[in-house]
Amino acid sequence: MEMIRDAFPPGQFLLSKNLQHWDWEKVTTGRCLGVGLVRFDEHPLHPAVVVSLQTDKKHKLPLGSIGPFHDTDDVSRALREVSFTVADDYFNKDTANKISIIGMPSPRLLSLPGLEARCGATPGTYGARILINDSRHGILTAGHVAPNEGAPAYEGPRLIGTVSATRHSKITAPGTPTADIAIIELLQQVNTHPKEQFFPEGTGEDGDLVKSYGAVTTGRTSKIEMILPAFGDPQEETGVLGNVMLTTEAISTFGDSGAIAVQEPQARIIGHVVAGVPATSDYEGYSVIQDLRYQLNQFSARLTE
């Protein structure tokens, strides 16, 4: 299934009165993280509302469902009560006839704050190599890793370039879906990645295996469990990440923001890690991957070797 492109802002969850057998106020914070298509807990692909759990709730939890519905129009009408806006064609005849309510821990930034772009010890990871306007070489990272245009960019102690453009929720209007991506324009003499690490562009679909290559953790693999046109951004309470995929288990940790996510076994880049909840001894966590094409469309850029 193709990535859903029509994004909408997650907002306050409004349908708690229709949920039975749940003490809603004790279970969640009430923030709707997003509405999308999920393949959760071995169930077939179906629509779901994702809400944030209280901080002491560590796992993804099925909280109930709304429905059953007799047709997709009923699903769309119900979802309009849940969130502020839902596209009319969001669901089709192949999706299930009910809406699941899934609670999960709110995502976190996987980088440390800083004025400069840095890869290595802190704060994040450099991702795909790009060509800017078909002439200048650059490299991508998460926007919150490189939040300031014109700032120097370092790999360890070495200066490699400057932040030529950046997108993230702190410079985007509240409630507006945004890419979390930045371009580092490289110095002429810099070559940060050997050619054998080049991957072509791909598109992630539900159930795909995906592997992350971060500065801290690398080579971890998980499945795409959720596809969401918009998802709550940990940078801002009103921030919204556009076009993301959530993994079943975490494939990244702190310091991995900006890492490429590669579809397996096709070996194609489908996006970059922008947030998540790292795994612990008692929780598998999850990673948030933003769609590569959505990110590249923010700039006049394309992948290059």
C-alpha cells in the first residue's frame, strides 16, 4: 500500500464517551498522536487512532475500538469526531470495518540539543547523500539535529560543511504537518561516505522489513507496523510530523536521529529516523521514520552516490 499523502493535524481526542469499559482519564494523557493504517498485534491492516499513554505506561496497548461500521462512509464520519480533519478518501473498501484505539508512549527526540550540526558523539546522525540543484553536494540529517541555517556542521572534530536549509516543527506553524529534515552542504573536499554505502530511493509499505544505520546503533531490523500521514512531534506539543512510518520494535536510540532507514531485502532508502522510544529491558520501543520522498520534496534535491 502506498504511503498516504493527505496529512491532517493530530489533536485532542474527542470520542472518549463512545469507549466502553475504559477509565479514559487514568489511561491516557488525552493527546491524539495520529490516525492511520496499522497492522497491530497480528491483526490485518485497518484504521486506528493512536493516543499517548501516561508516562508510567510503557507498552503499546489496544484500548478498545469504535464500530463495527457498515461502510467506509460511516468510518469517515466517525473519524471526523475523533480528529479535526480527515480526508474523504482516507479509507477504502479493503480496510476493516472498525477503528482500533491504540495507546503508546509518546515519541522522544533521539538527539541532544545543540546550535551546530554534529554527527558522532552528539547530537545526531548524518543520512543520505544528495545533490542540491543538480550541482552541489550535500548530506541529509534530521531538522532538529541541524535546526539553524548557516550553522557549521561537524563530523566528530572535523568541519564538513554548513546547514544550508532546515525544516522542523519549531519553525513551522502549530498544527501544521512538517518534514523534520536538514541539508548539510558539504565542503568541496569532503567525502563522508564511501560509494559502496549508496542505496537508491524506495517507498516503505506496511509489513516491510526496515534496517537503520545510526551513529550509535546500526544494523537493527524491524517491521513497519503503522503508516500515519501525521504524527505528534516530540519537539512541540502542537508539532506535527508529516508522513511517517512506525516500527514494531526500536531500531534506533539516542544519537540516531537522522539515520537512514533501508527497506530489506530490496536495499532501498525509504526515509530517515526522526524520533522514537528506545528499547529497554522491559519494552521493545519503536522508531519513527519519515518518508524520504516527502523529505526530498521540501528541497530541490535528489539522492546521489
